[in-house]
Amino acid sequence: ALLVLVLLGVLVLLAAGASVDAAQPGSGLTALHVGALRGQEGAVRALLAARASCGLQSAEGATPLCLASAAGHVEVARALLENGGGCGASLALTLARERGHDDVCAVLLEAAAA
């Protein structure tokens, strides 16, 4: 139920004209970063459909793909890669490998080989 509310909130904000790439002051996190970090695949796909930029970096230099990979969110990582979100893929692979997320590593390596 919470994921449905998050997705609905994203859609309402976008319909109201919110910038899909608006970033939080200080952290530089966009809605796509937060969705990726939290593993909210539906929200991530909605943001990607609204043309959210996959390549934006947080204040610490992390892309949404890096955050999803470090957290082990394989389906979110896949969604980002399917939508041109390969920015930071080598760092994402390192983060996933360090944290033992073998399923994410496989998706990243498969995308790199394609």
C-alpha cells in the first residue's frame, strides 16, 4: 500500500508541473535517486517515463544506478539500464560487488556486454 501511495504522489507532483529532475538542496538527490535507493521500482519507472535524467549525480557523486546497485535493488538497476541509465556503471558494479549483491553484478555485466 505504501508503494502505491509513493507512486501516486510522484504522478500527482508531475501532473502539477513539478520538475522531474528537481534536486534536494545540499544532498543533490532527485526523486529518481531516492526511488532507486529505496528500491521503489514503480516510482522509478514512472519517473523514467516522465524523462527523469539517469545521469544526474548527488552531491556525493552517486547516480541513481549507483544507489540502486549498492542497496541490492536488482529490478531497479535493470529498469535504469533499460532506460539509458548506465552512467556510473563501473562504480555501480564495484559497489554491488563489495556488498555481495551478485544478482545486481550479473545485470550490470550483462548490460556492459550488450
